[in-house]
Amino acid sequence: MSKKQENSLLFIWIVSVVATLGSLYFSEIRHYEPCKMCWIQRIFMYPIVIMTTIAFIQKNARIAVTTAVFAIMGGCVSLYHYGIQKLSFLADSAPSCGAVSCTGQYINWLGFITIPFLALTAFILIAGASFYLMKAAKEAK
């Protein structure tokens, strides 16, 4: 495994760990109860930490395909979740999410940064690094 591949894998791991710890901070320390869509985003983010930990130890760059798939699927959920928070035409037609509304915003930093926005940013960074890692692995052959 080249240094570029190793650094890309480490970057994916760092982003996923920060996102996981951030979600746990909001729910366990700040006591923000996650809505159903937040749980779905967690379902896509948390395994990336485990997968990249194992891949980094094994020096396995092939995990990039899996992390890219998880990041794209999680990113789609995050994008929709952010949309129903910020776009009125989507919010009006948003499905009922359960005890906690998916249109609610626990944080709204600078008028646009919400929890789904933070998750979307992490998924975009992971997907980008995964595609870079796939390209670097292909060039190393």
C-alpha cells in the first residue's frame, strides 16, 4: 500500500470517527434525541469507522468501494433530511418521523449548518477520499 493510499484511508477513518463522536455528543451529552432519519444516517456512518479501522490495520485499500457506497447512500439520506429542514416545499410534504420531528433543527449555526448538514459534509468527504483511494489503488497496479 502506497503512502497516498494509507493517508486516504486514514483520512476516511478520521472523518468517520469525528462524525460518530459528534453524533454521540449531540445525543448523549447535549441530550438531543435523534429522529428516525438521523438514525438512518448513523447506520451508514458507524460501520465506516469499523471497516476503515480493520482495513488500515490490514493495509487493504479495496475497502474504498464499500466506504464509497456507504457514504453515497448516507449522503443521499442527509441531503434529503437537510432539504426537509430548509426547503418549505419539502418540509410541507415530509413524512411523519415519529416522536421527534425530522424537520426540527437542534442547531442552526450561521443560518444553514444543521446536524444533517454536518453529516452530509462528512459523507461527501468520505466519498471523495474513497474515490481518490480507488484511483490511487488503480494507479499502483
